[in-house]
Amino acid sequence: MGPMTELVAPDARWHASWAEAMLEFGSGYPHGSGLGDVSPTYDEAGCAAYAAGLLRAEHTPPREDWVPCTYLWITDREELVGFLALRHALNAWLLDEGGHIGFSVRPSRRREGHAARALALALPLAADLGLERVLLTCDEDNDGSRLTIEGNGGVYEDSRNGKRRYWIATG
């Protein structure tokens, strides 16, 4: 049986898998995780507090320079395999480099199609927010993200500051 990619709300029930995923990224930043410069503890209590903060960010961004964002965790059956952030609006930085949607799949679960399926699942959610099209970006040399975005209908607009910028219609 193949992967069963789903998007779920952050929840402490995933704490063991979440901790494994976070530790697997090491010092790398898992895009879409909402982690930013926060360093949570990786036990159940840390996961619960972290998940609660992500859920609050949908209506109240944690920083003044951030926009409201729906954070989702990418799962495959009972394993957390990655992160996705659906930003409800764009500020100047997001317009140039960040985009509406950011995602990251843990290193051991890459090249299984999770990012492509998660992005496809996120597009109707963006439409539900009233976004007719969404901006996605990736590093110039990130072929995996480029192919994921293009495979979901991404239309290349330009590159800025080392980031390729794509627009995807949500409807």
C-alpha cells in the first residue's frame, strides 16, 4: 500500500513522531513548521505548548511582522512526515521570498511524493480563505521543491534574492 498523505492540525498526540521529525532536521530549518527562532523541548508537554502556539497563529500571529497563518502537519498514517504553512496574506518579505505556502518534508521521507500531495491538499484550503491564487517560492537550486510546485500548476514569474517565484491558481 502506498503513502496516505494527509494534512492534520498540530496536536500533541503526534509528539513522538513530531520530536523525531524535528531532531531529524538537525540544525536545518524545517520550512512550514512555524518554528522560526523558537527552541521548544521535544517532550509531550513541549509539543503540546508548541501546537497550541501554532493554532493561535491562525488568528493572532506570534510577531507583529508576521501574517495570520494556518499551520498543518503532513502525516502518513501514524507518522508525522513534514510541515506546511498556509499564510493568509502576503507582507513585503513574503511577496519577495516566502510566499503563501511553505512546506518541508523530513529528510528520511523525501522523494515519496508527500510534498506534492500536501501542496495539492492545501490549494482548496487556500481557496476557502478567499485566495484565488497563491505564491510559492523555492531556492534556485532546490529541484525537488521546484518540481513539486510546477507539478501542482505553478507558473514561474521571476527570481528574487535567489528565490524562484511561482503562482498557482486555487480554483
